[in-house]
Amino acid sequence: MINLGSGPQDIQSIRQYITNRGIQYPNRYRVEFIPRPRLKAKTGLQKCDMYPLSMNLPEQSVSNIGDYYYTTPRSIPTHVETGMILMNFILMKDWQERDFFEKWMHAISYGAVNQQPGYDPVGSMPYDEASDCTLSIGLLNGNSPAGYNAIYDYSECFPAQMTPVEFDSTIGGYATFQVGIVARSVKIWRRSSSSNVGVDD
């Protein structure tokens, strides 16, 4: 429930309350992929900023197990599960964004960057190498280009899927594609606190 204090709870008070707290704009975000040493050594991928056309912060759910012994059945929470992070990109003429994810995916599946589907694999990449990357999503402050309202750092992440790119002689505009990223855990920082406010392992 919104607490407006002891003053009158009229529309002007509500507007002032919102103005004082500020709002998060949906078009103010920054995405950064930070490959760690093991992934960099196998793929050559480097730290980079990306500018997705749109993206989502994934859902989070609490996994639970059933307790049916000597009691009324109940669910016991065990850990937090993070859903897939979906990002939509404009396909640029140099194909750099799609190349980044294709190189990563091929290295995971075929054990080497230069291996392509149809060739004999040299051995799939171990999990600790394939997921040796942090995805950092910064939600920017609307009043300051360099300020963040929140930062979500997803660890042990890798691209799990990439959608087809549609080409059609009857369609104008630009081509797009979507990437789905999965991650093991997330650390969350808020602007109002100097330390992380949540860690999901």
C-alpha cells in the first residue's frame, strides 16, 4: 500500500509522491556481456556493450518440494529459479551481434570456434567454460546518463536459443532476431543501497 504520510491523500499528493520517488523508464537500460578468462581463452570473445531493441528482465519463481510425511501436505521452498532472458536485436549490416552469439554457441556445441554444423565435433565445451560469462543489465536513471537505479548481474550465463531471421521481399523496415540467455544466479544492486540487495544461487 502506498504510504502518503499524514497529509491529505488527494491527486496532488499522489503526484508529488511519484515525483519525489521518480519512475523507471522502460527505454533506459544498458546491456554488457563480460566473458571471463576460461570462455575468452576458448572463443576469443571480448567484453562488449550491446544495444538490444528490446529485452526483458526474466521471471523469478521459488522452486519447492512436497512434504507429505506425518502432516497435512505442504510445499517447502528450496531455491529461486530465474527464467530465460530474451533480447531482440536489429540485424546490422556487419552482423556483429549475431556473430557474437553464433561463435559462442558453436564453441559450446562443437568445441571450437571454427567448427560449423556438419563437421565432426572436436568435443563439446565443459559447462564451467561455456558459461564463464557475466551478463550485466543496468537500468538507468532518467535524470543522469551515467546513473543507475538498479543493476542485475547474471552469472554463469550462455545463449540457449536464437530465433530465425525472417527475410521477405514484401516486407520493409529492418531485420531482427531474438536471443535467449539462461543464467544460474543473479546479484541485484539498487541505487538506494551501496550493497547488493539480493543474491540467488
